[in-house]
Amino acid sequence: MAILEGVGVTKYFGGLAAVSDVDFHVDQGEIVGLIGPNGAGKTTLFGLISAALVPKPGLIRFKGENITGLKPHQICRKGLARTFQSVKIFPNMPVISNVALGVHFGTPERVTSAQAAEEAAKLLEFVGLSATAAIPAKDLTLVNQKLLEVARALATKPEVLLLDEIMAGLNPTEIAQAMELVSKIRAQGITILMIEHVMKAIMNVCDRIMVLHHGKKIAEGTPQEIATSETVIKVYLGE
Amino acid sequence: MNKLTLTSKSFLIPGIILLVGLIILVALPYFTPIYTAILLSTIFMYVVLTTSWAMFSGPTGQISLATAAFFGVGIYIAATLGTIMPLLVVVLIGGLVSAALALFVGGLTLRLKGIYFTIFTFGLLELMKNLLLWFEIKFTGTRGRFVVVVDYNTVYFIMLAILVLTLLTAYLIRRSKYGLALQGIGEQEEAAEHIGINVTLVKVFTFAISAFFIGAAGTIMATRWTYVDPYIAFNMNFSFTPVLMAIFGGIGPLFGPVLGAIIFAYLEEILITKFPYYYMLLFGMVMVVSVLYLPNGLVGLIQSWRARTMGGEHGNS
């Protein structure tokens, strides 16, 4: 069953259709990759799903419920979390507080600050940031800031996690670790929709891939199908 | 269990100091000349205004210049209801009406960012002043009003009570998850929204709570002035001074604005009595020097001094 689904999702910026009439669905437990050249509308689509932007026209359903027009904090509390392509951490807060804030506000449940700190510490361990828990988040390397964003998103106990280019700028070892992390997250029962330019990662980790180009969905299928699709090759390599 | 005893121990010494300080402040008017109570009420008022301002504008970084508008609302509540209701009720209403105004205005404008919000809050002050002026002249045929007079010690005690409540509230907000949320909103509002924080709600309520104390302070202070008109009540100095005091003291920790307000208010009093002709000149010089050399306020000075005396251990933090 589709846990997340979009019908005719469209977004104009002025006269330009950043996302144009895109239908998509993500099934429970899947890892779906979203690829496309720069400016294809991938991050805009993430913005539309997470309610940073409102589709017009178009419809987004989460667990069968129409969530179009809700506020970002409501979307988050329903169980749909995201990370940002350009990192948006709380720079002057200790790393652990960044995550604790997600624990406090990400779910409708009430937790004490001791519980929140404990939960945050667990999540930092999960992404491998335990050693840096006490330092201000701005002092982390960019790679670790992206991991912090993942931990913070996980703190809101999502059912679907949107990962926006968490592997950009990573070296091959770090990419391997990040791929392992994505698999570990899925193993916890969290459905993942990820934007990525690192083809090796996308091809290995994803069950299914969607390709956007000029705001339109031009292809969809298993990694194998996408790798051999003529349309996709044309878009990436030119005519 | 273990944690509880630990916290109660670490709170013991500051707790005793605060309690002794409070007892001294409560007993003070009985042993000192009336001037002390008047001076201290003024200082308390500035601490309330500055702490309330910093409660919202400190963590969110959205500079509000509406302080004088809320203060003025309190003053006019005292002027209109002072004769027909008991004083404490009037003070409470002054706070509540200010908070209601903040809820309304905040709901409309807190999505404005940066300078736009600041200018709007300043505009609110002018709007309130001119609206009231127009109303008074057109409908009541007066320009100013007399305020019921209350003796200095009563003003002192009520102001002290408002001060204690303001500091307590500021402290509790800071410690709570809402304090952390406010800081998050200030640092990265978009991310705060996306991790489940109802940004508008948290901001509007904090703004309203801060306005409550500002309004209550205005209500009680009005009784000291006997006569008010819209120009006195909605004086823009009450918007700018708390900002200056908070910057002077240091906006980060809770005691920064408190320290700034105490020293600033006392300094103003000293300069105005000792050097009435050069008061503004000297005051301006102090301000310029502190902005140039104390970018993080007095608190920053204390922190860097402590870091130096403790050696390199905390040098980087």
C-alpha cells in the first residue's frame, strides 16, 4: 500500500513550472530514489511533500489522508520528517540539544527533558556522533552536520523520511558508511525517499527510482531499468 | 532520586542568596528614606521591561520596539480603571489587556522578518498614541487624565512582586522545552518548523507573556505620575531604553539584561542628579564606549575575564 502518494503535483515559481503534474507513490518499507539533473525540481518536490511549499494544483496523501495545505509542524507530527540539502542545523546549540528539540516537539507525546536527552544520545550513537554530543553544532564538519540532520529528523519518530542529498561531498568511505546508515534506518521500519547524485549509492540502496527532468517525471523503475533506460541516458549525457 | 538530591544541592546556595536578597528588599522601605523606595521602584521597572523584552527578542532575534505600546496600555488602564477598582485588580487587568494586544498583533505580524517586524512594532506604538489622542479629543473632550495616587511603598511592593514574577517566568521559560524551541526558532526557523515546533504559536505566546509583565509594570508606574496624556504614556523611550539596557548587559544569559537594567538605571539617576547639564552627553559616551568595547555586554566581559583567570582550560569555549 502506498504510504505516501502525490497526484498531479504542480508548483509554479512565477511563470516557470518547477514541478509539473507529477504523480508518484512510495510504498511502505521501500527506499525510493529521486534523481535528475540540477534544477529538475527534486528539492522543490521535497518542499511540497514536507509542506514548506503548497502544490497548486495537486494533492499529497500520507497514509491515505490528504495532507495538502497542512503546516510543516503538523506534517512532521504525523510522521513525515526531512533533512535539508543546504544544512539547517541550530548552529549555536550543542549537538545533543539539536536532537533533543526534535524529540520534544516531533511527536504529540510529552517527554521529560531527561527522557529527551536519553533518546537524543541514543540517536547520536545510531548515526555515529556520540563523541561530539556536547560541542556547538556549527563546529561539526559538513559531513557530520548532515548526519546530525538525519539524527534530528529521526528524533521526530517518522514513518517516512525524506533525505535530501546526504551524500553530497562525502568521500568513498563515508559514502559506504552513509549507505549502511540508510539501510539501518530502513531496517527500523522507516520508509525512505531520497534525493541523491551519487549514482553508486542510489543504484545499490534503492528499490525503485524516479527520474525528474524540467519538473516532469520522465522515468520510473528498478535501478536496473533506470540504468538502461534510453530516456534517462539522454537526459544525463545529452543527445 | 539521585538526580533530585543533586539538583536540590546545587540550587541550595544560590537559593539562599536569592531568598536573603528578597527579604532585604521587602524590609528595606521600613528602614530607609522614601527616596530609596522611589529609586528602587524605577530600577525594578527597568529590570521588568528589559527582562520581558529579552524574554522574546533575546532568543528569537526579532527586535521588538512595542515595549512602550504595551507599557502605555498599562498606564491607560490605570488612568481609566484606577478609581473604580482595587489596585491589584487594575494591575492584573493592565497586564491582561497588554497581553491580549500582543496576541492580536503578534498573530498578525510575527511572520514578518527582521527589520520589517521591528518597524511594524514601532509603528504600533505611534498608532496607539495617535489613535488614543484622536479618541480622547473627539469623544471624551480631554487630552490628559489624572491617575489615582498610591503611596510610594505600595508602588514599591507591587513593583517588587511583578519583578519577582517576571524573573521567575523568564527563568522557567528558559529551562523549559519552549525556551529551547525559542532558541531554535531564532537560529534556524525553517528547521524548527520541520521538526514539529508550532513556530507561530510559540512566538505569539511568548510575546504575549512578555507583554503581560510590561503592561502590569506600566499600570503600577502610572500611579506615581498622577497625570498622563498619550505623549507621556506612549513615550518611545520606553521602547528603546530596554533594548539599550539589554545590549549593555548582554543578551545571552538571563542575568545579562537584569544587570544591564540595574546599572543603566542607576547610572541614569546618578548622572541626572549629579551632572544635570552634562547628563545626556555623559550617558551617550557611556553608551558609545560600551557598544564599541563590549560587543557581548557586561556579561561578555565577565565571561572573558573568567575564562582568562581560569586559564586555557575553557579558553576556547
